[in-house]
Amino acid sequence: MASRQVLQTDAGGARHTILEISRDITAQLQAEDALRKAEKLAAMGRVAGIIAHEINNPLDAIRNAFYLLHNHPSLDDDARQYTRIAEEELTRVAHITRQTLSFYRESKEAVPVSIAEILNDILALQLRLLERNGIVLEKEYSSDGPVLGFPGELKQVFLNLIGNAIQAMPDGGRLRIRVSDATEKGHQREGIRVLIADTGSGIRPEDAKQLFEPFFTTKSTKGTGLGLWISKGIVQKYEGIIQFRSMRLLRGNITAFSVFIPKSASPQMSEARVLSSASLR
């Protein structure tokens, strides 16, 4: 509560009344806290990009050394097997490094982007978490999904949605991702539709209306309340549509987010960088 007091006096200057006004500033404090957390996340993201850049060159050198070592005549079969495993792990680390850098190396002009490729890159980064949580992944790509846009922005949208789906299934479940050509009803615009569905905890009806509002989160202190709000803003920038539906069934819940991006959209890079790595459910 914020409280303000004013001392009132009579004509003779005698004190006789204190006027006090108090107001609830809970929402204001929550908004300020969410902004501070978002700024920390953005700073952490920039640091991650710097670290990824710094380790990229020595990582390539190590991979080259392992390539030469793999066929060295001094190695027996067991040593050669261990070398192969280490080389595969280094390749995976190098892939993660390139993906981290790609989030912070955005082009100044829109370029053709494959939605399917972006989704596969995100899933590669989330593979260990999917396996650890016992989540079954189902992919159905009937379209490569080329649209004109900025890869970093689109990665952020789908990283938020996929990350939310995974967090909703800590005890396992099914994550279904579908990419298809679609036509928007009403305007008859041709585009790409991405469906991300999970069998997690679901979304309560009382939270549905606020889901895309800034600073609203169902993750208690773990969420910033900015992820879906930012994602919606990016999709609208592409003149697209983001929708969701959550159903409670006898055998569990199904939550599905649908993103439609028209092929005719010509987004422009905004001067302000979009906040990165924010998530919300």
C-alpha cells in the first residue's frame, strides 16, 4: 500500500484533522519486478551470445584435432570408439553454440525463413530436456514453411511456445508439432500454420482471457509474464494470428497453440530489440 497524509488546520491554525489516502500498488510493484527480471534475462542472453562467440573458434580447432586423431594408427579399436563418441559430443556442442549465436545475429532486412528448419533447431536444443521429462515428440511437416521474416524473432516465438509446452509436462506426455500450408478465413490470405500441442497441465478458464496480457503469469515467481505478450507482438508484426485452445478431458488435458503467418507479410526490423528468452504459461 502507498499512503499519503495531509494535516489540516482551522482558521486559527489549530491542528484538527489528518486526511489519509491509501491505494493498492501491488500491480505496480509486480510490473516493476517483472521488468527488472526481463532486463536481467536480456542481459544474460547478450552474455550467452558473447560466450558462444568466444568459444566457437577454439571449439573448431578441437574438432579438427579429433578428426585427425580418429584415424591415427596408434589408436586401438576401443580408443577409436571413445574418440568417435567425443567427436560426436563436440559436434553437438558446436551446434548449440551456432544456434545460440543465431539468436543474437539478426539481419537488418527480412529474408526467406524456413519455419520447419527453425522448429528443428529449437527441438535440437530441447532434446535432452524432452528425454529427461519422458516426453514423446510427434512431428508432422507437410510444408517447409518459407516466409519472409527475421529468423531470431521467429525462433523466439516458437522457443517460447515449445518451452511452455515442455514445462507443462514435467512428468511426461506428448508434444505434437505440425506445420502446414493454410488459408486464413475471411481474408483468404495464403500462409503457414504451426500447431504446437501438449498433454500437460492445461490452462484454467479463468486465466484464458489474461494469457496474452503483459506481466500475467501462471508460473508464480518463476515467470516474467512477458513471453506470450512478446510472442503475440511479433506475430502481429508479421500480420499473423496467434490463438490457443485448452481442453480438459477425462484422460487428461490438451493445450494447443496455433500460429498463422501469411506468406505476403513484409515485416520491418524495429529499432528496439525484442526481449529475449522470456517465457510464460
